[in-house]
Amino acid sequence: MRRPGVNSDANLQGKIFVQYIALIILSQVRNTMSEKELYRDYSPYSLLEGLDVIEYFEHAGNRGHVSEIERKQAAIYDAFDVTLPV
């Protein structure tokens, strides 16, 4: 965590809580990457960066849709036992 840059104790507690949750998620990502041997192809940050480009589009009055999902992204979803977004 960088410099907190908050004005109150409540804001600092909230920021620390969010950092704690992020640490739990990152720990789970690293454990799964180790189990599924994904460290050969990815670092934890490059894996998350690869999934960051998936976007959800929604137009007023229309049903939303997900951007195209590449094979590598689908393989990451499969390794984490997550169903692909439709």
C-alpha cells in the first residue's frame, strides 16, 4: 500500500480493509496458479492484466454483451473453474 493520503481515521480504516481483501484475493490467485502450474506462462499480475481487457457493453434499452474472449483468456477462466461470461 502506498501513502494513505486520507483525511480521517474512518477513511484510513476503510482503505486498510480494502487492501486486506485485495491481499486475500491475490493469495488465492497465487495458490491456484501454483496448483495449475500457470507460473510457466504468467506472473500473477500479467494473468490479471490479461483478463482486464474483457469488457461488458450495455446500450440503453438493449441487452448487454461481453467483448470477444481470446483462447488464452478462456484457458485462464478454465484453470480457475470459472464459467465464461456470456
